[in-house]
Amino acid sequence: MERDKHFVLGVYEDEDVLLAAIRKVRDSGIKIMEVYSPFPVHGIDEALGYKRTRLPIAAFLFGLLGTSLALLMQIWMLGFDWPMIIGGKNFASLPPFVPVTFELTVLLSALGMVGTFMVVSDLKPYKKPRLMDIRITDDKHVMAIDLAGNKMSKEDIRKIVGDSGASEVNDKDFE
Amino acid sequence: MQVTSAVREDLVTGGKTVHDVTHDICRQVEGKPTKSWMLGMAISLGALGIGTYAVLALLWEGIGVWGLNKTVGWAWDITNFVWWVGIGHAGTLISAILLLFRQKWRMSINRAAEAMTIFAVICAACFPGLHMGRLWVGFYWALPLPNTWGSLWVNFNSPLLWDVFAISTYFTVSLVFWYIGLIPDFASIRDRATNKISKAVYGALSFGWDGAAKTWMRYESVALILAGLATPLVLSVHTIVSFDFATSVIPGWHTTIFPPYFVAGAIFSGFAMVLTLMLVTRKVYKLEDYITINHIELMNIIIIITGSIVGIAYITEFFIAWYSGVEAEQYAFINRATGPYWWAYATMMTCNVISPQLFWFKKIRTNIAATFILSIIVNIGMWFERFVIIVTSLHRDYLPSSWAMFYPTFYDVGVYLFTFGLFFTAFLLFAKFFPVINMAEVKSIIKSSSLKETK
């Protein structure tokens, strides 16, 4: 069977039922491809066994880049490229450079992190999402199980998902 | 699993289900514009039209059309600038600082407050640009461009330049923060859309959001870090705005109390503007179950705290002027309170320090009409605060032969009107085409709210 084409979907109404169901389904040896929710459910990443995102590291590195660029720019422009005496102070005196350095640190950190988030999550304006169920963005939680990724038969998977508290068990096939 | 203290009142009332949230908010976007919306839009566009005439005349003639003179070289332009920036502080404060403090009541007001922030910052940014008289020079006077483009590198020692960086960073980060929050809600509208145009538009706006748990996990991490970045940012912006005054040597401006005093004043006026707008939106869109009396009371409590901080700052300024023994400083403050601009000082004191104290009474802070009136009074007071700081410190120059008064012309009023038109036009467009409440966040607290309701 082809990968990423044929799915069994478990539809859940309640986030606590969903969390219990994820543990149950995973314990019975089924690999869950992904769970889709209308809002962030706390604890779902641990239940699914996801590793913590490394986006904070990206934010820190982009922030560091902002700090360095801001300092280099100000020191080079006023200290080396065209030194001017302003208020009798040193050409490149650090204290007045603090505000701009701070602002650029925040700016690059925020934009860099959000940009990274967009890229790793594949969010872009012209993207057509592959929706498992139209009600995901309304009020339903949907657990998607890729049939090609599991050795179990479709009927067994449907039974386990149905017993885990799902309100509906559906099939979904993509072209 | 959400744990909420039993003493806390419900954040969402009326036993709403998750589907109700989607329906109640999306309905506003999907329906036809109402008569009251059309009327509001007509008034805003009218103001924008008259204002545009004033702006064009200003650009054509130069800032001589304003009532400025050689003594009072800064008046309504910078007053309006600081006023709008101050209003623009509530949105990011609500969404960032209240997120870090895990205050869940922020969830039904943060979207509209952030929108208000963005529009207010745009209005504020009009003034530094326009007060140069020639808008286009703003680019090579304010941006670090090579010497061959303008005169020289910009002066990084100047607080006016810090302002450029602070305001533009604040605007960009607030916009990004706001947009990230909007993506899942745009997806909700996309999936409910019935006609082709809205499917395509909201499809593009939602960036192909599919609600995957992995994306939600990253989304929450991004929101938390953006909040962590925006918190010092929001405090830095008005601090830097206050440096425009505090680093100068004008008596009445040269005070170290300015940064915290300005930040408190900004939060004060920002919350007042949020209340003014939300009380109307809540009524017109029938959102009483999402923005409850509880929300209004909590916002009023923040107003009374920040209003009292501002009051203490006024008194401290006066005391320090006397205690410093600097005659020029003492004169500046005596002149503020008893000179020809005493009425502006009295308005400021009444609106900012005395009237918000009425919120100590629970009856008043839970009364919608009283809150609405007081929220407008606060913003009138905050406008006068900036006017008092700016004009009364300047109008009695060092030499009595240079003493002058400031009288606004049609163009002073017109440019102010322009920003009002811009602000309300943008806000009305937002209220019609964007989800006014953060649906995804509100949905995450529905269960704990409705559980208590059914008990």
C-alpha cells in the first residue's frame, strides 16, 4: 500500500478523552501519523512522544545575530567610517548605543524565529492544506493513522480507535 | 487539564460549546455589513477625507500652516504622537505580559486590543513623518543610509533616532505577534466559507493551516517567546519616547522620573481606549458572553492602578522641582499649575488622577455606562498630559522677550482628525473582516468554563 494516501481517522469531541485515547492507541502498537485539533491541547506533545521544539534556540541565535549586527553597524559608522565629535564624547561610546542594540536584538530574534517557524511548519500563503476533516478548525479533534505505516489490518485499527472513545471512525483516501 | 480556582468567575458565560465559539465569531465576518457599521464607516471616512486635505495642504505649504512659533516649536504634532503611541501600548501588554502571567482573561480581548495597538502605532508614526514638512526626507534623515544618499550617517547618540528604531521594531513585532495568532482563526473562516472569493482570500491568509499537533506545539512555543520578547519591548518603547524629552535640558522635561511615568501613562490610556472600543464592539456584536462584566472590572482595576501611578508621578515631579532648588525647574512647575495654561493642567489632573478614583466603588467599575464615559475622560486627560508637558514647558522661554502662547490652526486640528479617521476606518475594517476574538484561545478554556456552568 502506498504511504500517505489511505488513513483511518478517529474523531474526538473532548480533549481529555483524546489524550487518553492517544495513549491507548499507541500502547496497542499503532503508529499515529498526526493529531489535528481546533486549539492547542496541553500535554498532547508528551502523549504523542514529540520532542520539544528547538525554536527557542533559533530565537536565541537570531537575537545574538541582531546584537552583533547592531553593535558592529553603530561602532563602524560613527567610530570608523565617519567619526564625528558629538557632545564631546568618544567617537564610539557604548551607552548611547544600547537602545538601538536592544531594539535590533528583539527585531531579529522575533522575525528570525517566526520565519523559522513558517519554514519548518510549511506555512505559506499559496499552500493548499490537506485537510483530514473540515471540522478540525471548528470543534473536532482528529487522530490520523496511516495504513501504510502500520502492519495491523484496517479492521483491527478501526476497532481499537473506536474503543478508545472516538465519536466517529472514518476512512480517508487521498488521490 | 485546566485547573481553575472555584472562586474565579467564569471567563466565558452562557454555557457555550466549542462550536458556538466558531459560530458566534465567524458569523460577524460572514454576514453583510450592518447599518451601524456603514454609519461608522461613513463618519470615519468623512474624518479621513477632511484630514487628508489638511495633510496635503501641510505637505504643499510646509509646517508653517501649523500654529507653531519660534518659542513653541513642538506642540500638537508631538502631543498627538505620544498620545497615539501611548494608546498603542495596551494591546501588546495584554497579549504579552498577561500571557507570561498566565492571565486567561486576556484571551477574549487580546485580538481587538492588538489590532488597536497596530492602528494606533500607524497613527503615531504619521506625526514624526509629517512634522518634517517633507515626508520623503524621513527616509534619509532617519534610516542609516550611506553618506552619498543624504548628509552623513545618522546620529546614534540621539534619542529621536532611538525612537525610530523603537517604534518600527514595536510595530513589526506587534504585527507579527498579531498575525501568528490570526492564522488558526483564518483557517476556521476558510473552512466555513461558502463563496469562492472568501475561500481564496481566507485560504491565502491562513497560510495552509491544518491544525496538526506538531504545528500547535511550535505555535505555542513561538507565542511564548514572542511574549517574552515583547514584554521588555513594550516597556522600552515608551521609555525611549520619554527620552525625547528627558535627555534634553528644558526645565520640566529634564527629569529622571520620565521613563516609568510615561510607561504607566501609556498603559493607563491604552486600557482606556481598549475599553472604549470593546464596550461598543461587545454591544454591537452581542459578545456579552465572551467579554463579561468580569473582564471590564479587571480592566478597570488596571486603570485605577496605572492612574494612581501617574498621579504619584505628577506629585513627585512637583516635589522634586521644589526640593531640587533649581529656580528654572521650580518656575516651570508653578507656571504649569497657575500660569496661562492652568486650565490644561487642571483638566489633566481631574481626568487622570481624580476621576479614575471613582473605580474604587464596585458599583461604578461594574457599570458599563460609567466605564464607557470614564474611559473617554481618561483619554482626554492623557492628551492634556502630553500637551501640558510639551507646550507649558516651552512657551515661557529663558528670555521673557521670547515668551509666547500656542494657538492651534485648522491644520493642527485637521492632521489630528486625519489620524482619527485612519484609526477608526482601520478598526472598522478589522471588525468586519477579521475575527474580533481569538477563537482558538477561547476554545481552549471553554471546557473549564462550561463544566462549572453545568454543575
